[in-house]
Amino acid sequence: MAQRNSSPPESPLTPAAGWQGVVVDWSGDREAFKVPWGKAMMWVFLLSDTFIFGCFLTGYMTVRMSTTVPWPNPSEVFALTIGGTAVPLILIAIMTFILISSSGTMAMAVNFAYRRDRAKCAALMLATALLGACFVGLQAFEWTHLIVEEGVRPWSNPLGAPQFGSTFFMITGFHGLHVSAGVIYLAIVALKVLGGRYEKSGNYQIVEIAGLYWHFVDLVWVFIFAFFYLW
């Protein structure tokens, strides 16, 4: 009489061994959360970036509140002379308007992407990238004004507290780096959309993922604007 195998049959929920098991486990998570990997990883990246910017802004608040040297007045430091009259924060207002407008064009690009209108989607993404490039250019002009005309340096500041230069250049520079990377990212995705890269699969989620990144960059600027230019 043949001996029966006493081991229980393998359950479909039993994890497989090796790399196949890793794939099965992660695939199960994907089905459980119903979130595409690209979008999930972008959210993870944005969450980590939120912690970084949060630490920077918290450090800025701590330095500003603890310094005994008077902090420079933003209305005077960031003023531009137009027609012989100093206009406070005019450049910053233009930069903010440009970046907020770019959020609108990015949102419309996502809308047209899901309508499968790749021409309008690509055009709006390129418009968003152009607005971002304008923002970076104005930020470079702002830095030049502070460094050349006002004499502000990361290690010194003739206008008041020396910590002003280091915190301003670090935080706005880090944000400007994000905007510059976003401009390149949007331009590449827009050209792929225009070339029909995603037409066969019909999957335009990459546009939405790029939109998440761009809206995050715009949101961070709102906090920088409030902390540096209005406080």
C-alpha cells in the first residue's frame, strides 16, 4: 500500500520562496491598495521632501526668533526701483503669480491627458515648463540683485542679521533646484506625449504623476513666500 503524503496542500495565500515570493508579495500589496506604482513612489518622494522643507523652515523660524540682531525688513530688501520709486515685493508678486498660474496650466494638461487629447496636453505641459523657467530666471535676477547691489552673502549680511543670507539662499536655492528639475521633467514628458509614446497603451498616468510633483513645488513656494517675504 502506497504511503500517503501527510504534508498539507500549499495554500494559495502561502508566500512563495525566493525572488518569486517577493514579486508575489508586492503584487498583492498593489492589488490591496489599488495605487499604481509610479503614483505611489511619487507620493513617497513628496512625503520625504515635505520633511526636508519642514526641517529647513523650522530651522529658519528658530534662527530668526533667537537672533538678537535685527532681521532685515523684506519690504526694503526685496524692493525694486521703478520710475524712481521703490516698489516693495513687486518682483516676488510677479514670481508668485507665474508659479500659481503654472499650477492652472498643469491641471488643464492632466485633464486633456485623460481625454486623450495629446496635442493640447503637450502644449499645456510645455506652457507650464515655460512658466517654471520664467520663475527660475526671475529668481536668478533676485539673487543677483541681493548679491551685487545689496551685498548679501551666505556668511554675511550688511542689512542686519548675518543668518539671513545663509537661510535665504539655502531654502530658496533648494526650491529653485526643484523647479528647474520640474521644468526638465515636464518638457521630457510633454515631448513623449506629443510623440504618441503613451497612445498605444492609453495610459497617461505619467502626466498626473508629473502634475503631483509640480503642484507640490507650487505649494512649497506658498510657505516660502509667507515665511520670507511676509513675515
